[in-house]
Amino acid sequence: AGYSHSLENSPRSAPWFYVTFGLCVFIGVGICLSPANLVLLNIVIQVMNAFLLPVVLGLLFLLAADPRILPEEVRLAGWYKWFCLGVFTACAGIGVAGGVWGLASGNASG
């Protein structure tokens, strides 16, 4: 289902992929050529990534542990499931703490 999407396909066989890819490239070039402070933009994007990390890791954990999605032989289970949850929680907590610290210290304000 959906549109064909791969760099292995020609632009004729996957036009939506190449239109989207081209627009992303041109938007990126436009941002790089603009007078925007790219260092500040990069810092703000990384702080945003830190705040979104718990959502991404939480959804990844739910996908990896859900019996409706993965078969039993590849699904997280037992002590390894709880180990992964602890590592994911620690990573998410450190990411959010770093984002809060960055915002509080004024490093992301320019």
C-alpha cells in the first residue's frame, strides 16, 4: 500500500518520493543560505530532541514488548525487558535533564 519510495526506483516510477526528497533538499539549502544563526538553530533542535526522547523510547519499548506486534521468540521478555526499560528510562531522564539544564543556563537562548 502507499506510494513507491526508494532511491533504487527511477523518478518516473516513484515521483512522490523524489518530489518530497527534492523539497527537503531545497528547504535545507534555503535554511543554510539564510541569515539565520545556524548554531543556535542546531542547539534548539537538539534540546527539542531531548524533550521528545521519552516519547520515542516509550513507544519503542511498547512496540518491542507488545505480544500483539512481535512473536514470542523476538519480543522483549523477562529480566531483559526490565533491563531495557531501565536503560531507556535512564537515557530519557538524562536527555530531559540535559535539555532543562541547557534551557535554564541560557545556552540555548543565543
